[in-house]
Amino acid sequence: QKMQSAALPRFLKHNNIAQPPLMPTCRRHCDGDYPTLKRLLNRLLPASLRRKTVTIPVIRLHGTIMAGGGQLRPSLSLATTAGLIEKAFAFKDAPAVAISINSPGGSPVQSRLIYQRIRDLALEKNKRVLMFVEDVAASGGYMIALAGDEIIADPSSIVGSIGVVSAGFGFQGLLQKIGVERRVHTAGQNKSILDPFQPEKQEDVERLKELQLEIHDIFIAMVKERRGEKLADNPDLFTGLFWTGGKGKELGLIDGLGDMRGFVRQRYGDKARLRLIAAPRGLFGRRFGLSGSHTHNIAQNIAATAADGLVDAAQERALWARFGL
């Protein structure tokens, strides 16, 4: 700090740079923006004289995972997260990117796409990925967590649920009670399998299970590739069960227990800073799509997004409820 203070006036004079009118020497003489001014002055110094402060960009992936998603309750998908991920990895001097994951799962396709984008950028930018679990990283949420070079969770977090599930409803009895006849016309005998308004067929269920087993095998292969020899020899590991963070560490599903701020400071020093990367949020422009020429459809858009929000909320509630959350 003494070297920096002494060298700055000489550096400014040598490079014909006007000295700032305010050069605070302590916080008492500061006008309230001392940290900002200090960072600006630090950038003027040669690299050899700059104070080294490690900045770790942070992104937060929170919610259920599904393509599209409602406007009132945005979900996680590659489309909604790609911008944040790209921006975090654009920090040139950051040795790592920290990601906070809090998701009960959802679409296996979107989960894998998000995972792959993180891994691709980590290799391209040569950065380490630090994954921090909040309440839950289960099913598709845990698949995304696998993108981390290290996975850290709270002892009470929920991790695991390495499996595949499909859920739906059967309404054929309801149609009979209200006197409605459903008519379905198809070209292809399997075009209407698993129709919720028709009785369930055994061959339809068997076909669905075949698809689930294929997706489950892909999930298991990802876990084994990323966790390797860290995994414990436990017969329940890939059955869809889930565990607390403490037990997850014993099973090799995660690497450690703790919180983001404490872990980053322990790894990169007490002066390491976390920089949250957040998407711009606007009540009307972002959530309802009511910008430009669309403003005349405000009432229709609000009604439509409200209806979508009810459906999304029910689906999301069911996923979180599986883990007692």
C-alpha cells in the first residue's frame, strides 16, 4: 500500500495524467465512495503495482427445470440461463465461477443442456467451476450440479434422487360423469399412447418405462464420469433415493460441506470478492412481454400469463413437495 501511494503521483506525472482533485488518504476524508475511487485509481497503476483482489463471478440457478416456462414463474432452461452463464465465464481474471444451485429437477433434456454449456465454457475459458447446493439439488438439479469441479452443500441440503420419474392424471371417469364423449382420430396405432382421457394400457406403460430406463442409464453414466472413484459402493446410489448433504458427502455425491462465502475466502483469501451476475428484471417488459407494439394487448397478456402461472405453480409445487420443501 505504501509503494502504491508513493508511486501513483510519479506515474501520473510521467504519463501526463491530471491528478484527481480528491485524493483521500483515509476513510474519514472520503466522500462516501472511497472503495469505488480506490478501484479506479488501482486501474491506473502498472500491473506490477496493482493490489491483487480476486473476484469470483456468481450465478444463481433456482427453480424447476423445464423448457419454456411461465412468465409469472420463470423456470430453468438453457434459454433462460445461457446469458448468465456466458456472462459469468467472460470474467477474464477470475480463476473460477461459482454457481448456486437450488432445484428439485424437471426436464432431463434441459438439465443436460445446462450442464453441457457450463462444462464447455469451463474448458474453453480454463476456469474452475464451484457448485454450491442450497436447499436441494435433486434429479435434474443434481445433474446440473455435476458440472461443478467441486460440489459444496449445507449439511441439511438434499442431494441425489438419481432416477427418472413421469407423472400425470387420468380423467376418463370424469368425462363419463359430466356426459362428455372424447373423440380421437389418429394415423398410426401408437399415436395416442398415454392419453389421460382414456384407460391406461399396459403396452403404453411398458413403452414409457423403456424410455425412462434409457434416460436413467444416461444419468448414471454422467454421475460415474464426473464423480468417478469418489462414489461409495452403495446399492441405493442409483435407485432414486436422496440424502442430506452430510450423508451425500459420505456417499461421494458432493465434495464438502459449507457455504459459498466461507469456501471462497478459504480458497482465495480474505480479500476475495463475490460478484453476483443477475438477469435484468422488469415487471412489464420482462415478465409480461409488454414492450413496444405489444402494449395494446396488456389485458390479454396478463390474463394468459396468469393462467400459465397457475399451471406452472402446481407442477412446481409437486416437484418441491417430493423433498418436503
